[in-house]
Amino acid sequence: MADAQRPPEVDRIAASQKAVAARRARAALKRDIANRVVTPQEVTRRAYADPTSAPGTLRVTEFLTAIPAIGEGKRDRILADLAISPVKRLGGLGARQRRDIAHWLDARLPEPTARPHRSRLLVLAGPTAVGKGTVAAHIREAHPEIHLSVSATTRAPRPGEVDGVHYFFVDDAEFDRMIGAGELLEYATVHNSHRYGTPRGPIFDAIAAGKTVLLEIDLQGARQVRRAEPSASLVFLLPPSWDELVDRLVGRGTENEEERARRLRTAKVELAAQNEFDHRVINDDVARAAEEIVSLATTA
């Protein structure tokens, strides 16, 4: 009788594999929250839409401690204040609990909101390996009406990069000369190694000719452009997930292990600054992300 009630071996294996996949999905989601790839509010929206999904089955305790700067002590105080049981999962929260946790998140961790204004100077930035160059190259090919600014850099060309098309490759002496002559709209040292800068002249010549200009630069450069040209629209390019960002960096194969670790540390800092930007675009598909950015530019 006991053997007759026991589930078939194949069912037990399938159930075990499903449980492992679910745990991995929740672990990946917690990494996304911790590294600010996704907002806590977006996680709750996904959880309520599908309580059986990874967000929906995530315990509230795990959700809160995944948020940067929330440890176990603070988590327990939040749960007590919101009258939420530690065993609750996000998808199982009641209407009052959902409302209370939404108010708590919005008061302390407000989501970025798009600025209503548009500008002919559009700045694209984001964390390392997010695919800024690939998206910009797609825009260059598909939308020649948009002027894509070419940056100057002191680093060596990567395979396939062409001087004057992807970058102006210069040495340190020439870069210093450009700074001294006021020829750069912005410049910065990136990843504690090479310098990058945006030549000023071609940008304002294109704007004067009625074109929209797209700058693909790093976080430091975007901040400098915001100070120099407050009317510029800043767009932050996000990866679909933290794990995808890591995979892209490793798969690129252009950095050694030490350099990859340094770039990932920088990526966390860059992701934490996304609230400074006017718009956020997820690079889950190059063509789709490029068209979303173009839609911002062409309405300038």
C-alpha cells in the first residue's frame, strides 16, 4: 500500500529540479535588488501580478534584507511596524499589507521618475558591460539623422574598433593639450586607468545644424555634462539582471580577472546613481532599447 501511494521517481526528480530552479531564481532576484538593477517597487508589482513567480514566492524577510543598508535588526523593526509576519511571502500579502509596504518604500526609496522635458543633447550612460557601445552602434547604423558623438580616449583600440569612428585614440600628451585648450565638454579617468573625453566642437556644430546629438559616456562624464549643459537629457541604460551583466563582462573576454572585479565594483557604484538620470532604458534587446532611446531623441 505504501508503494502504491509513493509518487513515481520521475515525479520526485522533476519536483526537485523545479524547487532548485525556483531557489536559484529567487537568489538571482535578490542580487538584482542588492545591486539596484531592479527597484523594490518593481519587485512587489511582479509579485502581486503572479504570486507563484520568483518575486511572489520571495519571503518578505529576504526581500527586505536584499535592499541595500537593511540588516536583520532593521528588517525586524520594519516588519513589526508594518505588522507583517516573518513567514509571509510577497505574493501572499493582504491588501492592507501591500498598501503599507508601498507607502514605506515610496517614502524611503522613491523610484526614479522621467523628467518631462526633452533636449537635442541626449546623454547615454550606464554600468560597465551593459552594452552602451552596441546600442549606440545600432543607432548609428539605423538612424543616420542622429549625430553620434565620438569620444577621445587614451586607451588602446579593442579588436574591430576604428579610429575616428568608435573613438579618437590619442596619447596622454594630446589629451592634456585638448583639456588645456578647452576642447572637451567633459573628461574623466575611468576604472582608475584610461581617460575619456567628449570633444566640444562637433557637438554644438551638429546642434546648430538642427540635429539631435547622442553622447555615449560614463557616469562621471554624464554628471559633468549635466553641470555644463543643464538642458541635456540623461538616459541610464540598465541590464536585464545583475547575472546578465556579469555574464556579458566575462563573455567579452577583454579584461583579466582583476580588471573584471574592479569593473564590477564600479558597476555597483554606477547602478546606485541611476536616480540622477532623467530616463531609464533596459537593454534586454539591442534593437528595442535603441528604438526606445531614439524615441526620446526624436521628440526633442
